[in-house]
Amino acid sequence: MSGLKRMAQRAVVHAIARTAPLTWRWRRPGALVVLMYHRVLPRDSPVRATEQPGMYVSPETLDLHLSELKHVFELVHLEDWLRRARQGLSLPRLACAITFDDGWRDNYEFALPVLRKHAAPATIFLVSSYIGTAYRFWPNRLMSLVQHAFAEPGSVVFPHPLEHIVAPVLAEARGRGALGVEDTDRVVQHAKGLEEAQIRALVETAEQSRGDTLQAREIVNRDEVVAMAATGLIRFGSHTATHLRLGGRLSAQALAGEIVGSRTSLQDLTGQSIELFCYPNGETSPEAIELVRRHYLGAVTTGKGWHDPSADPHLIRRIGVHEDVSNGRDPFLARLSGWR
């Protein structure tokens, strides 16, 4: 992007940031914005090298967000807001609910101190079978493999059809002499077009060709979950049992295990009543939605937008916030407006 275009974009963002809080006052009483976070990683964290840019904020950026939100919104537990809406009780004029997807260890290490500083309630959606394990989500594993393949040509054998996704990106990167996060992110985005079981198997096969797959634990463990729950600020929801995308053709048994079984496991682990669900990757099916309706108070998607009391509580839209689009006051407020 040219310098002139960047200046023009900053001017537009600034203008929207100044007017957005005024337009929010025109929203119907009871309006709710649900923010979608994933990871909280320090600016010097080496983990960023194998994470998609749209997956994290820094602790400083989270701190800025919460400071700005408290000027305009009442910060609420999503579960409490939904229960009041269902019962027809009064709601805050403008409310904001904070959510984190996946149950990353850095939520405990870096997000929790910031949330406690602001007394900000939040819901963390956990993948029940991964808690306390060394499991890594396949996008992170794939990004690591592509980096190894670039640094050591021939060290990773990518099976078909994954090889057809990776090869052009590696060739382009070698042509310019550098592999960037935007390159590995592009590989992940293309790989998401494959079926869930297929991409998981392909990544595992590629890892076996390399041999070394040991990594530091990235998912919260039981003690960390208990410690977060003890603050009174953190509640938990289900993000399925294995982060299986629910948009494909799944058996009734598989759906029950992911949606209902995960709820039972998390209730046993946390001692909380698990009332909220999060669809992995935002993908749903009529069967999945119906099962979620029967077992949960509400559920969140990745669809962009605000929520209000008359909207479907099991298809709640959210605003995704991450470092590259919200690392300052103006871009954050513009993001909340739905403009970018």
C-alpha cells in the first residue's frame, strides 16, 4: 500500500472512530456486542511465528480495549445477559461480552491479569478433550511444517493434496528469499477448504516424515482452569470435544459426543454449569444447531455483527478483534462499528 493510501485510510479510520460512539447511542436499548478473541501473546513472543495474524492480540492491546470499552459499555457475562433477555428482564442500554475461543494457555498467563485489572468478566470456550494435553491445533502444526520445509528443503514430505497447496507458496517464498507469516497463513486458509478429518490426517502424515513434533504445551490444564474459575470473572463454555467442524456430514453419535459429551466433561472439570457453546470455525448444520438448542442457553458463531434481545440466542454474531486491525484506539473503535 502506498503512503498516500495509508494516510487516506488512517483518516477514514479516525473519522469513523470519532463518530462510532455517537451512532451506538441510536441503537435499540439492550444492544449487545460480543467480542471474539483467541490468543493473547506478548509482542516478543516466538509463538507468533507459528500463529495466524488474525488469532492474537498483545496484552497491551487487550488492556487498551478494556479501557475503551468501559467508557461506553457495561461489561457483562454473556450467560447472564442471555438469561435476563430470555426472562424479559431489564438489560443494560449498551452491553459488551468478552469471549475467548479454544482455551489457550496464554489466556491464563497473559489475558487473566489484564481481565483482573479491569474486573472484566469473560467466557472462555474450551475444547474438552485437549485440556492439559500437549495437543496442537493443526493450523499451528502446518505453519511449523511449512517453516521447516522452507529452512531445510526436503525435510518434510507433504502428501497429496496438501503438497499442491504448499508447493506454490514455498516456490514463491524461495524466489524472494524469505518466508513470511502471511505465506504460512495463506497455506492454512487454503487447507481449510479440505475436509476436517482429511486435513488432520495429512498434517499428521507430513509430521511423521519429519519425525520431530515435540512442542511446549499450548492448551490450559486443569489447575489453570480451576484458578481462573476461582476469580469469579471467568466462566467457561464448550467448544466441542475435539474442535471438530460441525458443518459436514456427521453421525448423530459424533454430534452428541462433540456437543453433549463435551458439556458433561466440562461441568465435571470446572464445577460450573456449562450453558454456552461455540461452533468451531463458525461452521454449523441444522442438526448441530438443533442439538445445541436442546442443551445450551446460547451459542456463538463467527458471523460478524451485534446482537439484540430479539435475535436468535443460538446463532449469536460477534466482532473478531486481533492485533493487526485493532492495536490502537481508532482502529479498535472502527472495528466495533463493523466497518473493518
